[in-house]
Amino acid sequence: LTKTTVRIVAVGLSRGGIACMKLALKLAKFTKDNVCVSMLLFDPVPGNAVSTGFPYTAGFSQNLQNCNNLERVLAIYPYEPLPDAAMHAPTLAKYPPTTLVEEDVSLGCHQGALFMTNRNPRDQYVAASNLSFRRILDFLTLEGIKFDFQYGVYIPTPQDCIDICRKELQFNGDSPSSRITHDKTGKHRKIVRHYKSEGIIWLNKQHKQLEERLKGGNSQQQESSVNVDPIDHGTLLLDFDHGYAFCGLNSLW
């Protein structure tokens, strides 16, 4: 008999991201030769209070260190915070050292970053949705998944997304913001939008990768690959950081 490896690609938004983590834990009993797992987590939110952990949803599902067949993870976190009462702090999970992990901060507010796309974004949420669509499509394409979109679905191009990122960087009226997280790595990271300063070059990691794609003219598969090189976090407008949460949001859209 020929040995066959089952490849599983899981995608989850909010509680769906937590469901992906639960699935990874269930599949951890298999070796990579039998089952190989990749995950795209979009703002995985357990719904717990940060201070107490109540109501303790998925309390043991966010430590994936023993999921040795977890090959790749892309975790995307919109930067705009919801009120504390909504208990929408997202999770930054623990992963095996062998897993290729990319965590990035993007425009938008939770599910508000997954609306319909449009060639001419009318506000910040459509702009965020364009970026999210492109990012998800690139990830899944690299995982070997093919799509046949319905007529009328606008597919943002890499150049469209670069234009959105550049426009956001040029906006001078932005206020800094911070979004608290459940950081299971113990680093106490927060999701932040920094003040625009001379050191800021990119909107986020996605922007950096798209600009390098434009400059290098690589193939689609190479363009979409995870950037494993260390990034100077002082160059990103949207990033992870330490410190106390504070509010204040604005946008050019």
C-alpha cells in the first residue's frame, strides 16, 4: 500500500479561530507523515475577560506546543479595539518551534475587516476587507487551494492593496491605539497602531511583502510565501507592542 499524507487547511474567524486550535489539538496524535495541518486564524477570540479569564472558554485550547504536525500558521489581527465589555480580546497562541508562524496586524475591526470588496473603497472597512481578501487568497493559493469566484466578485490585486497601505501611511491625522490580547506566550503583547514617525516605513508585514513583490517581480507562489526574516518592529505602523491600553481612533477613509 502507498502511504498517503492527509493535508488539512483550516480557516477560522473569531470563535472559529478557536475551533481551529481545538482541531489542531485533536489531530496532534498523528505524525506529519499521516496528517499535516495548516491554519489561517482571523482574529481568534475566545470571549474571555483578560483579567480573570471568565468564562474560561477554550482555556486549554490555546497552547499548541505539542501539535508537531502543525506546519504553518497565519494569524491576522485587526487593530481597532472593541469596548472591554464585549470581551473581544484575541488570543496569541503558543506554537511548536517547528511551525512556520506569521502573526500580523491589519486594518479594520474584527469582522468589520471581512466585508465585501470593492475596486474603489468608500471607507476604512472596505479598504480593510480588500487587504484581508488578498491576504487570505494568497495564503490559500500557496496551500494549493483553487477558487472559482462568482461573476461580480472583485478580487483586489496586489497593487490595489499596496495603494491602500501607502494611502494609510500618508494620513497624518491618525491617533495611536492599543488592543489588549490573551498572549499565551507570556510576552504580554498588545496590538498597537503607532504614531506616524520617521522610522515607520510599512503599514504592516503584508505591506512589506507586497512592496517586495512589486520590486522583485517574483512568481505568485514566491510572492505569497511567509516572510520568516526578522522584521524591525520600529518600521511598522501596525504591530505588536508592550504597555498599557489607551484609546483613540481615526482614519483617512
